[in-house]
Amino acid sequence: MDYIKRGTPAFRNANLALFAGGFSTFAILWGTQPLLPDIASEFDVSPATSSLSQSSTTIALAISLLIAGSLSDVYGRKSVMTFSLLVSSILAVSTGFASSFPMLIIGRILLGITLAGLPAVAMAYLGEEIEAKSLGMAMGLYISGNSIGGMSGRIISGVLTDHFNWHIALMGVGMISMLSTVIFLVLIPPSAHFKPQAFQLKSLTGSLFSQFKVPGLTLLFTIGFLLMGGFVSLYNYIGFELIAPPYSLSQTVVGFIFIVYIVGTFSSTWMGMLADQYGKKRILPLSLIIMLSGVLITLHPNLWVKIIGIAIFTYGFFAGHSIASSWVGRLAVHDKAQASALYLSAYYAGSSVGGTVSGSFYHQFEWSGVVWMIVTLSVISIGISMRLGRRSMAQS
């Protein structure tokens, strides 16, 4: 059976379905991020401790991605993604009923486990079903769904918290995710090129570790770890910065700052297409340099300049993530879902580590401490991406 080509109804349906699935997944995943100041206040915990309501989800997700990717090799891409979206939407609503901080953390850990199904499998699904010359665009559109979902989850939860409370906010995000799940189920094309494997733990474990022997993959996993560590650090603590003097913004206004995710929607698709045209080895370092420039601009005290810096940072981040994730699919020579899962596992491990560690930097050095931590991670990422580019040129 032919691969799905750009311009066909199947291409449109696949992209719309994964856009909706990504929207649901990432609205749930990041819906608590703007609520960290309210959670810290209600449960009388520090900013770094309140970030565990976010970090606990991402570390559970990072671990579960490895399992979900392997399960999809056995049970199929579509079935695993469907299960993930349905169960996660139900759990998301239930977390709104949390009456204690430990209860909230337990609910968020369970969400991290169930959310893993879509991101672990979506990139493998696209890599198997979309023609090679259209993959960059398709991957960019999928990641744009992630960015809009992350943006919408944050904005919706911020607005609902201001008008009601953070409990209602989490319930609202969960119900919207249920609607997105229905869209996914209606539109997603079946897997035409998927070949199921028998479940053999020893062989699955062996193939998992063999991914590290593929030239370049470990470098991409490291870039994912560093990228997400910096990204979550910025968005975890920008809310604390902006609700405090001299800005003294409301939760609604802080939530709407996440609208800069729109530039991520554009950049993931546009820069993905440029990478298809000019090569990933050129566009990936450029994306990371843009990200570095943006975070430095946020040091400026003027609110509007700071927001522009956040937008530039976000543009570079989503471009870098789109290119790096599609590069994983091209470098992997077997068990592509496992390779994608390893990349995303490193990516979300970076979120958990960076998002919590940066809380200590914020406590000690305020916003400048967070910025210089991100700068360090970005510089290392740029160096690794340039090394990856030189390696790909030597192999070509």
C-alpha cells in the first residue's frame, strides 16, 4: 500500500487527528504549569515543591514512554494512542477533586503513565505512514498541535483559576480533552505499514539498548534532554516572576502570555520544511541559537520586551524539537517507536530535572538565575548539534 502523500484526504485526516491528539495530551500535561503559585499558596509549599505537580507527571511520562513504545510494536499504533487519550481525559477530570498535595501528586503521576501512549507512538506512526518528502511537514503539524494544546491548557487553566479555582481549571481542561479525543477517533487513518511483533521481553530490551549504538541517536537524545530542561525552567517560573511586583499581573493575564505558543506552532512547521529543503544539520543549530537569543532578552525589565524574548525563545524551542524529533525517525534503523520513545523519555526527563533544579536557582538568584541556567543548557545543545551535523556530513 502506498504511503500517505501531501495533498490527499488521508494526509489531511492523519494530520488533523494527530493535531487533536497532541492538543489533548499537552493541554492535560501542561495545564498545571500556570497554577503553580496557587498550588504553592493553597498547600503552603515552596515554588520548587509546587513544581513537583508538574515534574512528577513528566518523570512518570518519561519512564512510561519506553513501555508504551514497545507495547505499540506489539498491539498497534492506533490502539495504544486511543487507549492513552481516553483514559487520560478521564483521569484529568478526576485530578480536579484532589484535596491534598500528596493526592494531587498521585493523580498527576497516574496521568504521566497514561499520557505516554500518544507521544511515544505518534512519531513512529508518521514515520511509517507518511512519504519521506512530506514527513518534515507532517511532523511539524503534529508538534504544532502539541504547542497549541500546551498553550490552550495553560490559558484555559489560568482563566478558570481566576474566575473559580484551580480545581475547576483542571476539570475544565480534562473535559475539553475528551472532545479532542473524539475528533482523533473519527479521523485517524488505520496503520497500513505496521507489522506487529510478538511480545518478547528479552528481545524488546535488547532492541531498546541497541538504539544507543546507532550513530547520532544518543546525541539527539541529549539535545532533547537539554532543550526541554531549559524550556520548562522558563515556563515554570515566569509565572512567579510576573505575579510579583513590579509586574503584579493576574493569573488570567499570566495565562494569556502563553499565547506566544502560536509562534511555536508556526516555527515547528516552517522550520521543519526548511530542514527538509536545506538539511537538518544547518537548521537545527540555527533554531537553538534563536532559542538562546530569546532567553537572554527576558533579562530586560520591561514587560513587553520580556514577552518578546519569551516568544523568540519559544520559536527556537519548537523549531529545534520538531527537527530533532524527525531526525530520530530518520536515523533509527529498526523499532522506530522505541527510538522515538527514547528521545521523548530523555526529553521529559530533562523537563523533570530542569524544572525542579531551576527552582533552586530561582530561589537563590531570582529570574536571572533561571536565565543563566537555560543559557548554559542552550550553549551545550548548540555544540552537540554542530557535532551531529559534522558527523552526518562525514557519513554522507
